[in-house]
Amino acid sequence: MIRLMRFLKPYWLEVVGVLILTLFGVFSELFLPRLMGNIVDRGIATGDINYIYRTGFLMLLIAVLGTIATVYSRYLSATSASAYGRDLRGAVFAKVQDFTLNEFDKMGTSSMITRTTNDINQMQQVTIMSMRMMVRAPFMLIGGLIMAITTNLELSKVLLIAAPILIGVITLVGYKGFPLFKEIQKKIDGLNKVLREELTGIRVIRAFNKTSYEEKRFNVANRSLTDTALKVARLMALMMPLLSLILNFTIIGVIWYGSGLISRLDLEVGGLMAFIQYVSQIMFSLIMVSMIFVTIPRASASATRINEVLDLETEIIDGTDFSNDKIKGELEFRDVGFSYQGAESPAVCNISFKTSLGRTTAIIGGTGSGKTTLLNLIMRFYDVSEGEILLNGENIKDLKQEELRKHFGLVSQKPLLFTGSIRDNIRFGNDDATDDEIIEALKISQIYDFVKQNEKGLDYVLAQGGKNLSGGQKQRLSIARALVRKPEIYLFDDSFSALDFKTDRMVRDNLKKVTEDSAIVIIAQRVSTIRDADNIIVLDEGKIVGQGRHEDLVKNCDVYREIVLSQLGEEALK
């Protein structure tokens, strides 16, 4: 938690202001009981009306100033804590942006969401409480003890009995509560994971009539979180009555012992009244401390989880170079190998090929042969384990990641569209794209007719993930998004699988006309999609088993022949 407090440094003036104003508010509260006691002992007892008025006016003035100081200190604490939460959230988000896919696999998406929202909210709340209570409670406790002792030293002995009991109760609650707060955060992660799977997989769940099964999964996670939360709630519910009971018995003890002192003329009535208020202030400050002890364990658990994100070192170190402008669109693999974490065997090994402007390189192979892995390595979502990948003659590890990726236009295997208009989604590829360029890209990708028929046209709003579109429409919009980018190298990751054969052919024919000055890398399952490629790479179990044009591979590569035979029949082999 202390490490995360560095994000409060920009707001040190506000924090200092909160401390000063809180101190002033505490001093005003501590001074009021003494004045009230004086009114009773010196004003009412002697009938001095002027003294009562003077002291009463002074009390009113102090109370008003103390209230203003308290209100403004709370305003400053709320604004600075909110800004602190904003900055911390921004730091976590910025860190996550640099994560490789391996880091996302380690953390888990649902856990990352919880850490960025719930855990940071916990830190924000404890920051507000720290500025309001962690300063106020100690000063009130120490100041109350000083004022109580100076009021009557003999009567202060009652506190020697009550304070240890109160501190013992607070310590016990903190000891019991700390593990439960950690457990709550973990169970929130679990609940988010189940909920996220159910919401994203609702079509599959309904298709297989697994609604009741998923309800049971959710109920188990929900009940687990609820049971832990109830344990904490019962603990807190038990603590407050105990603290109130101790406070009330302490006041009874003060009144009983104080009445004896009054009868012996060792204490005046006003002094007893002031002492009771000081006892209340001391006990309430200890209760505030108990609330802090309740909040800190949960915030500490959240701080640990946030620090895990901030401390996680990404496996990819950003380069510093810019790409060579003398060479364009040249991509080369040199003996590339890569293994996923925990995998028994490499995903790809000894991969070597080269592509250049005006050439189309296609990659085909069975499921799990490593096709998509190659694109992930090109985009540097993962780093190669062996060998090197060169872009325009330079190792991609030496290039800045932002510089690297601006050379590519990626159409992923699972097209992802964002909430917003069609125009906004296409401009995701190029912020400066004009409407004419967007329309041209839509025409090339064979989706313009759908846009034109819609009343809103380019302003048609897509649901999250493009849920209000078909699979083919999403793929074609993803292709249009890559086209407006006008990159040196197009990467198509099985991007035509949802298109019918006619549309597939029309889109590829259109692409040939506009990508003559670019290099193209296509991953495909269909032989018909890639048979015209300049170079076809055949993968099997992560290795290249064939490379060349369609006609050559049909004759020389058994794996490719099997693929062609399964899709096009024996006639295609002749």
C-alpha cells in the first residue's frame, strides 16, 4: 500500500491542506468540552450571565470554524483520492497495454478487470479514509487523553481499564478479518470469470440447452462469495455492539467514580461533564481506528494484487529503432522457432521463408500446425524462441513496437468490431480516412451494398463485438478496416472462412487490384483461396513440409495433396 501511495505525490498540497484542516477541526472539538465545563462551573454555578454569553459565543464561533474546516478537508480528501484512483487506474491500464499474450494468460481477463476496477476502488476508499480518519483518530485520541488528564488525573484511571479491552477487541477482529478480505477478492475474480464466460458464450449455452448447468455454476460461485461476505458482515456486526457496550460501560464507570470525587469536592460537575465528553471522544477515536483496521486488510489485499500487475515484467522489450525506408514490404523468417509456456513441444520450428512487395505468400496446414502462431510472431504478440524475423532487413526485436505494427494491416481469424458506427470502426485502421476512402474499402470488401441499404449508412451503430452482424459481414468489415490503413504488408488470418465461394472469389479479385504494391500473407483453410498465391507454405506439426506454387506442391508434397484431395477431389490432382 505504501508503494502505491507514490501516486499521491502530485496532490501533496491537497494532502497537506487536509492534514492542517483536520488538525484544526480536532482542536475545535477538543476545546469545546472544556468551555462547556467552564460555563457550568463558572457561569451557571455563580450566576454570571455575561460569562455564559461570552463563552457561549466563543463556543459557537469555534464550532462554525471547525465545521467549515471539516467540510473543506473532506472535499479536498475526496477530490485528491479520486484523482489518485484515476492515476492508478491509468497506470495499470498503461502497464497492461504493454503485456504480451503470455502475461494475459498468466493474469486472466476476469482477474484483470477486477484488479482495474474493484481493487483500485478499494485503494481509493482507503485513501479517503486515511486522510479523514487515520489523521483524525490519532490526534483525537492523544488530544482527548491530554485534555482528560488535565481535567482530572484521578478520574483518568478508568481509561486504564477500558482502553486495553477495546484495543483487544479491535486486534481480534483484525486478526480474524484479514484472511477473509483476501478471500473475498479471489472469489470476486472467480465470479467475474464465470459471468464473463456465460455472457460471451450465451449462444453456445442455449444451443446445447446448458442454461440450467450454467446457472448452477454461477450459483456456486455466487454462494461462495456470499458466504465469505456474510462471515465478514457477522464479524463487523459483532464488533460494533461490543465497542458500543465497552463505551457505555466506560461512561457508567466515569459517572460512578466521578460522583464520588464530586462528593469529596475533588471534582466539579462541569469538569465531570467535560470528562465524559473527552471519554466519548477517546473511545470514538478508538472505534475509528477499528474501522481503519477493518478497511486496511481488504485494501492491503487489493494493493498486493495491483502491485502484481505493476511489477510483472513483460517478456517483450520494446526496441528503439525505426524501420529502413529504403526497403519496402520485405518480410523474412530465418530458422524461427517458438514454444508456448508449459508446452511439451515447440509450436513452430525451423521456419524460413521470405516475401516481398507484389507477392502473395499463403500458409496452409491442419489444425494446430502453427499457422496463426506465425502471425502472432510477426506482430510481436509473442517473441521468437529461436531464429529471427526481419522486416525490411531489420530484426523486428530492434524496432519500436508501434513502428513495427504500422507496416501491417491485420485481419484476424476472429474479427473484432467495437461499439460505435461503421465509420468509426473502419477509421480504427486509419484515423485520417475520408468517407470516400471508407466507401471504396467497403466496395472492395463486398460489404458496401449492406451499408448503402441501411438508412443510417456509415452511421449505422454496431453492437459490442459486432453482435448485430453476421460472421461474413464482420469479416468483410475487418477487411475494409485493414484496407484503409494502406499498409506495406497485409496479414489475412483465415479471413475468408465465413464467406461463400462466390463472395470469397470477388473479394480476392478486388484485393489483387489494390494490393499490387503490397506484400500479402494469407493463412487459409481453403485451397481455393490460396491456389493462385506466388508461394504456398505447407505446415505440419509446426514444421514446413512443402513450399512452392500450387502445381508444384500437388506433385511433390504429400500433405498438400491430402488437403487438396479432401477439399476438391481427385480431379484437382490431375
